[in-house]
Amino acid sequence: MAKIVILGAGISGHVAATHLRRKLSKNHEVLVVSPNSNYQWIPSNIWVGIGRMKSEQILFPLAPLYKKKKIGFKQAKAVSFHPEGDSEVDKPYVLIEYVIGENKGNFEKVTYDYLINATGPKLAFDMTEGLIPGKNKVYSVCTYGHAEHAWQGLNKVIQQMKQGKKAKILIGTGHAKSTCQGAAFEYILNVEKELRRHKVRDKAEITWIANEYQLGDFGMDGMLLSYGNNIMKSSEMIEMVFEDRGIKWITRAGVNKIEDGVAHYETLDGEYKSENFDFAMLIPAFSGHGFKAYDKSDNDITEKLFKGFMLVDADYTPKPYEQWTVQDWPETYQNPSYKNIFAPGIAFAPPHAISKPRVSKNGTSISPAPPRTGMPSGITAKLVAENIIDIINGKKTLNHRGSLGNMGAACIASAGYGLMKGSGVSITTFPIVPDYVKYPDTQGRKLGKTFGDIGLAGHWLKLTLHYAFLYKAKMKPFWWLIPE
């Protein structure tokens, strides 16, 4: 009998757990450890953040589902990793701390045969002074709780505008190395649409602020994409979207401090500026959780497992941007030192950024970190689960592989809510990491598979995906037929 422990119950953790449980006999144990009691469909946080959905519409409790499906569950957080065991426990284990109930504050050594680290990122608000959700008129939509507070703050400003007050709204990234520009982009489109619905758009100045070198970078170095019968840069497409909606933009900006209604930032040109606002939603930096690792003799071996995030089968050799290739990126998400440990989704350490790194005249790095959310999280989690199943069944090689350099992704940014009133900006890219050898004339990506579109159909698809993926996450009949 094998015991597979999964740390985290977000997209990666939950996908891995559900596929393992479906394909392994009940003789094998699947155990999820997560500090969160609910599964949330994160892409729909945007609609919670504009008051068009309630939190209960995008989440469900994990414990009842896992009990029904024979998946173990402990509401606890990982503290440290012990891949060789110790003098008391002669098996690999992870030390966890319970976060709720009568065991709150207690620790437990949870042994495993295979470990999947799907802890995702730490939302590092503390890396930007004053960037505290719900404080200083600044908010987040990274969790459903944050999104609820964002709607409360936005609604307050909307009500003030209805009384005749003008307002400045600032949305984008809250740190010089933030990622997840896509979530902020979707939110700014929804906020703009919501202001029109409330008939106060003329009272608001809306500004985008980001660490991107150009609009449409999205942490992926931008794209050359098909748009109808035309070919255009993603920067041109997003510029067109913003101009059409009267949204201003500030790029090449690293936000470094938030005061009450003021965002201070540095530009690549080395200038220090500030932007006033009445409401802001700024995505924080993402970081690893600061886990420690120890060997059997209690020596610190953290560098064998972590480089901020978890080390996997990537090429971490430092090299200049001009030498980066798709071959640098991992394919199996297996730790090189301990072959029974895997890290899909956001939990793995990328070998480097995707966007060209840029440094200000003052020496500050102002450039997006690489995105690994959404589709890549689900796809990499499934392939990790498939490889563990193969190993348990006696196979010696990892046959399931998927690199961000040969994997595509789709992003649909809704703009509004409702069957007939919404719109959507749809962008697909293939591959996620540009391959300049295969596609030298199209900025490293395949045209036809890398395209953009704007319209109601994209919004319908976004709404359909909300219900489809919650259906899938709840493990309803034939859930596995819905792709990642």
C-alpha cells in the first residue's frame, strides 16, 4: 500500500488528489493537508470583487467531499520537510501544524511514500510597505475573502460618485516583481463595466499601473497573435481595449510603498513618482512559504528542496537572457534530490522569468515574474498524479511530461456579468514559454494557436467554465471528462 500526501487544496492540489483517488485502488491512501477548509474557483473571485457573485457561489467545503470520496483531509499547514525521516520516525515525513479545532497549535509528523507539494504561493503583501488588503484604500482579489472586501470598498466609492463626487481608481500590480497581471487586467475591465452599469463612469478616472515593459506582457514577454484576419502584438490589442474604454495606463512601474490613497512607485528611468487614488486593487508579489528541510541527522538541507519555491527538474544554471531556452523548464516537476517529491503548479521554482528582465537606473528589478496559474497548474498536477500512479504500478520511467515550453494556455478576461450584457477578451498562447527555435519569425509562438478575440462569445465561455470547473471540482458524474 502506498501513501500519497498532498500539501494544498487549490487547483493543483485538488486536481492531483481527485485523479489519484479515481485511478488508485482504495488500498492506497490519498491524504490532503491544507489550512483552508474550502475549495475556491479562483478565476471567479473577479465577479465577487464587483458584487456580481457571492462567495458561496464560487466555493464549497472540502471535508464532506473528501470524506465521501475516501480522500483523507487534515486542516493544517506544512511547517517543515523531512525527506529522510529522523531518529524517531524511519520514514519520510512532513511536519504539520493544525490550524483549527481541538488540535489547533498541535504538531504532527505525517509520513508519506510520495509527497506532492501544491502549496502555491505566499501572498507577499509585506514586500510592499503599506500594501495591506482593506487598509489605505487598497484591496486584493487573490482570495474570496479579499474579493468580498474589495467589493465593499468599491461599492462605497460608487455610492459616493452617485452623490456627485469624482473618484480615481487604480488597478494593477503592487510590487516591482509581481505576477498575475491577467487577474488585475480582468478586474479593471469589470470595474469599468460596473461603473457604467451604475451610471457613474463619467465620475471616475481609471488607471492601470504595472511592472510590464509594455501593455499585454502578462509576464510572458508579450505575444504576436492572430486577431481575425490580422496579426498584431498583444500590446496593440490591450492598448486598443484600454483606449476604447477610456482607461489610462502606467507601465514600467514598480510600486514600493502605499500610504492612505497614495501609491509610490519607481520607473525604469529611475524616477520616483506617486499616484493618488480613492480605490485601488493591486496584486502583491508571490513568494515561497519559507519552508525548511532537514535530513535524518537534523541537518538543514533546505537548499536541496527549495530555492524560494521547490526545486524540480529544471535547469537552474544562471545564464543571460539571450541564452534562455524552453529546455530550461521542467517536464516532470520531480525534485532531483528526492525522487518521491513533486511540485506542480505555482509551487515549483521557475528556472528564470519569461519576460526579459529589466533593471531601473537605480538598480531595482522592475519586471514581471513568470505566471504558472490556471491551466498550467491543473495540467502539471494531473501529469504528476499520472506519474505517481505509474510508479506505484511498477513502471520505472516518468512517461507523463509537460513543459511550459510545449504547453499552451488560454485566458479569458470577462468584462461585465450577465448573459447579454457582458463581453470577454480571449487570448490563447502556444507555447507559454516562447520557443524561438521552432517559431523564430513569430516571437517564439505558433500563430493560429496564439490568437486574440473580443466579444460576447468569450464572456459566455468564461461563464460556462465557472460552472464546468466547479462541477469538475465537486467530482460529479464523469467529471474527469472535462479537461484541465
